[in-house]
Amino acid sequence: MIDPRLEAHDANQMELKLSYLVEPGVKRQRYLVETYMFVPRTLGISGQSYSVQGFFEDLQTFVRLKTPQVALEALAKAGRGERWFSPVRAELDRLLSGGARATDELVRSLKVLGGIYRSAIRDEGRLLSSKFLSLEDDIEGAMMREQELARALSVWIEHLESALTRLRHAGSRCEHAIVPVAVRETWAAVDEYVSIYAEEIATTLVQACDERLRAAGRGEESPLVAVRERLADVAIGAYRYRRSRGYPSYAIPDAPNEDLPRRRRILKRVISSVLYLDLRHEEGGALQRDIIAGIAAALAMLFAALVALWAQLEWGPLSTTFVVILVVSYIIKDRIKEWARRSLGRRFSAKLPDFVTEIRKPDSDDVIGQLRESVSVVDPSRIDPEIVELRHADHPSAIASHGRPEVVVRYAKEVVLESDGLQKAMEGVEGLNDIIRFNFAKFRARMDDPVEIYRIVHPTNRSVVEVPCSRVYHVNVVLKITRGRNKNAMSQIVRVRVVLDAEGLKRVESIGGVGQVQTVDAVMGVSLESAQLVAMSQLPGAPDRALRVRTPKRPLA
């Protein structure tokens, strides 16, 4: 299935990242992503105050090809991963020997290679970071786990250094004078960005080692001490490499460093541009709505024509009675038209998307997929019981739900992908990445001050003291992802809690285990400093897991 990532993007936005994979041999792949936001009524969100247009103004979507997955080991060893290096070498051989200048293809191959390096470094670094969470508390078990982790970190360092050497050796040929400027600039961007990423991940792992060593309190006895120094060497080496190359992307302690974040974002866009797709949006159901309006107008006109014919036969076309009846029938006809349009619209609107987006190859009009999006405020009694159960899993009693009146906003996205079209868009591509960002700024308009004062009698000196308390609001998000349809459909459900106050988004908590939460870090996908599971109230009836995979009880509509 899909491994969704829900995390805080900034002070206002939550980010959901999905990867739609296409199975080999399956001509057309379908996904249905349903997002249910349980919003406290005190925030004033309703079907009247929060329109469809307002929702999509707060929504930002990025769809691009999924970066081919290549292990860092394959990038490090000669002879492995040749399908990604050979296009670069072949085009450079042709250029340097005076052949035709296929600049666009070489630029594209360099960007693909840079994206592959970024993904390999990031994913394996994230996996290593997560292993710090599994270290046991007892000394003997922790020592064994630390030894295993130290070996894994050492292997990662070796692979990273070899992979960087291989990349720089292949790219150094781009720096010849006869190579077009576009190629030289692209290679410099790839070289700089991969170095930035290597430094960032190595720094994160150094921090993880430091936190583990402080928590264990064993000092020089831990096998992580030596590997921590090697990781520090990697981070410092990447920093010094960029400075030696004249790249401006380095931080200086006690300096504003305004250009560094901007430079990093620009480089990311340059490398990722090879994965971008052409998205063409249009309002969903426009033809169907026109047909509904036409049917309503036809019914109204039929009524008016029959009344006019009857009145003419009864009183004649020149009588006062005929004129009065004609005017009244016109008024009724107008109301019949509006009533029929609203009635038919309500009956069919639930099946019509608000927006339809066609996904096309950037260099052609070939359609490789389609997105159908819709949003509505739904009655909680009409929601799948599994959704409601997971929403109240940590507070399963009826009175707990009565104490939290909520409005439920449902956002649905149906995704249809064409396997052949994706393969033609990029060789080796496995699917699409869909990044959805939602802005909670409007939700904060009616929030109270972020701090309220609570007075207590101090248990020691018995004096009355004022204690500041953070006033936060919880927006619970339940995500249901269904792959396929009818009997072959499989679904999974996850839930997170978005914690907000009047100043912005504070954190995103992934609901897991029996009464447990885990804070999701916005950079690595796992929390290093606050990664310990925080115990909540142990209420009976909570589920064993917040992630479920099942076959739906009924086919998709």
C-alpha cells in the first residue's frame, strides 16, 4: 500500500505526502484518498462559512514523477547503477569529441542523477535515524544494539563517501570549456545540492548520537563514540568542499545567513524540475451541470407552454384573464426552473467532482493520469463507522465525544494512472508523488489568546500563584486510502492530531498504540529529541494499532 507522511511544514501548513505506485502489468491503477478533518465547532468552520472555493484556496498540491529508487550502495560501487550514469557519460563523450550537442538530454540526465542521490541519502539516513528509537533501555541489550547501529552507520559512511566520489568523477567532465553553459551550471547545481544534503543528514545523525550518548551516560564506553566522530568528519568535509568550490551555500555562525535557505530552495527546484508534470485544471462536472440546468429549463418551459395553451383555448388570446394567467404562469415557471435545478443538483452533485485535473507529459499532450477532487461538510452519522471509531479511539466513551462537538470536512481525491504513459514519461519511474499542503490560517481567526492564566494554591508554601497554561485546539485528521476498486480494493486508515493555537501550528502528533502519541518531525520524518513515546490516559477499548489494512465491505461509488 502507500506509506503516507503527515507532518508540519511551517507555522501555518500541514503537509501530506503520498506516493502512488503502479504495479507492473496493470494497465490502469486507481487510488481513492479520503481525508476527514474533525474541526471543533468553536472555530466557526461550517458549510456556510467555509465554501468549496475557500477550501481550495487553502490547499496547495504538487504532483510529480516519483524519483527512481536506487540504493546508496549501488551508487557507490562501479558497475552498479550504470543505467543512470551511462547517459551522462555517453552524452559527454559525444560533446567532448566534437559531436552533436544534445544539451537538453544531458541536462535532464544530470538532474535525474541528482534526484536519485538526494533520495538515496535521505531515505537511508531516515532509516538509520529511526533505529535510534529501538535501542533498549537495559545496558546489555543497549550495548548490543549500539554495536549493530554503529556498524550500520559505518557502512553508510563508506557508501556515502564512495558514492560522492563517483558522482564528482563523472560530473567533473562537465567543466570542460567546450561544454555548453547550461550543462556546466546544471552540474554545479547537482554537485552543490547533493553536498548540502549529505551535510544535513550527517549532521542529523551526529545529533542523534549525541542525544543517545547523553541518555545512556556511558561516555567513551559506547561504540557510537567513534562513529559519531566519523559522521562529524563527513559533515565538516561537505561544508569545506562547498567553500572550496566557491558555492555560496554554507552557514557562518553568528551571521544572518539569509541566502542559505533561499539558495537551498532554488537548488531543490532546479533538480526536481525534471520530475514536474503538466497539470491542466478545470471545474468538475461542468457538462453535467449544464445538462441539469437544461432539463430544469425544459420542465419549466413545458409547464408554461401547457398553461398558455389551456388559457388560450378557454378564454382566448386577447382576454384579460388570459394575460393574467400568462403572467402568473411565467412566475411559476421561473420558480419551477430554480426548484428543478436545485433538486437535481443536490441529487447528482455528490457524484460530481469540484475540480478535474489532467496530468500530461511536459513535452507532449499525452495524458498519463487524472485527478478528481471534491470537498464537502458531511454529517458525522453518514461517515464510515471505522473512521469515527479511529477518531475517538483514545477517548472511546460516549460522553467524551459529546464534550467535543465537531464539524467534519471531507476532502476526496480520486487518482487514475496510466502505466504505459508513466513509463514513457521517464524510464524506470515507479509512480507519482503527490504533495498536499493545507493552510490552517483561517482556522485561527476565532481562537482565543494562546496563553491563559490559571490560579492554584501552591502545594508547598500554600500561597496563591498564577500558572500560565497554553490554550491549544486539536484538529483530528483521519486519512483513508483505497487502492483499486470493487472486490480487489484494499484500504488503510491512519490518524494524526494537529495541535494549533492562535499563533500557528505547534505540532502534528501521529496517533499510535494504546493511548500513545509520537511527535512527527518536519525534516527527517521522525523526531530525534522528542521521539520517546508519550503515554496518554490508558482508557479501555483503545485499538492496538492506528494503521489498518482491509478489504472494503462495499465497492467504491
